[in-house]
Amino acid sequence: MFRRARTAALLCAVSFSVAALTAATGPARDATASSGDAKVIVFFGDSLTAGYGLGPGQAFPALIQEKINSLGWNFRVVNAGVSGETTAGGLRRINSVLQQPVDVFVLELGANDGLRGLPVEEAKQNLQAIIDRVKNKYPQVQVVLAGMQVLSSPGRDYAARFRAIFPEIAAANKAPLIPFLLEGVGGIPALNLPDGIHPTPAGQKIVAENVWKVLQPVLEAAR
């Protein structure tokens, strides 16, 4: 498990990295070029998905594309991560992301809500509303939810309620759940950038493995 004190700092940085990542105002990025009939996997999240401080090929969505390519599967990954994003911000921009086809939708948001101590129910409602819009536009889409945690700085009760919303939403939507996106990375200095809070390329590889454990069977079924 992650070290509690260091993970508090990691979550803190997610909200402070807006200005530092040019992807925040840019379009969603394809991890690689694939054939025109490829199924599309959209990773929709914040700086953890965007790969703050790294090259575009080092963020975990691009590493997932490498795994897919090595298997010869016809999926195209789109990194729709925006640094500093909250669940409310994600809800505001989801319609623009849905202008492209989506077959698999990986939702990674909430860390900034938890850091700021925003109401847990609002975060839950925003996440559900994002999923609803995706499903309304693409009824056959497979949603995958990435779990996030905060520590006790907003209060232990808050942290527990926040952590619980991810399995609750996953169960309500019959969506596979990545239990904790940063498992094995959060709070480990060697796996984070000099700021101590964003994953290094080595840390991103571990995050990619956390995601792949859940995503691989989803893609096998969707092929």
C-alpha cells in the first residue's frame, strides 16, 4: 500500500498542475495511429491520465496502447486527460469528447474533489452524470471506473465516504472497477517526479499495470 503522508501530497498536486500542462486546453490526443475501423478507448481524467511532466508516450494510456499493439488487437487509445480537472469540470467538457466514437470509456476523476474537500455527494452525482451522458450517446459503451482515495485531512469520515463512492458507482453501473489507480506508486519517492507527487515513467508503468489488470478482460470481450 501507499504511504499515507506522501499520498496526501500526491493528491494535492493534481489541482495545482493546471498551468503546467499544455494539454489542459488542447484536444484529446491519440496515443497512436490505428486503422480506421479500430474501436476507440477514451481515457477521461485529470493530470494522472494526462501524464503531467512526461512526454505523451510515457503516460499510462500510451503504455496501454503499446500493450494492445503487442497483442495485435484493433483498438485506438485516446488520452482525454486534462490537468487540474474536477468531476464538475469533467461534466462540463464531456460533450465535446463525445463528438468522437467511444467503445470503451475509462473514467478517472475525483482526486481534485477530494483534495479540496468538495461535497462527496456532488462528486458522486457528477461522476454518475458523466457516465449517463456517455451511455446516452453510445448505449453499447463499456465503462471502466478508476478508484481514488483521499486521506484524513478533510476528516476521516469524509475520506471514508469519498473512497466508498467509486465501488458504489461501479456497482450501480455494472462497470469494472480499478480499486485504486495509484496502488504501489503513491508516496514512493523513486516512482514520482522531483515534486514527489506525480508518477515518473517507472511509476506510470505500474499505474498501467493496475489499469491493465481490469481493462484487459474488457477488451477481450469487446474484440
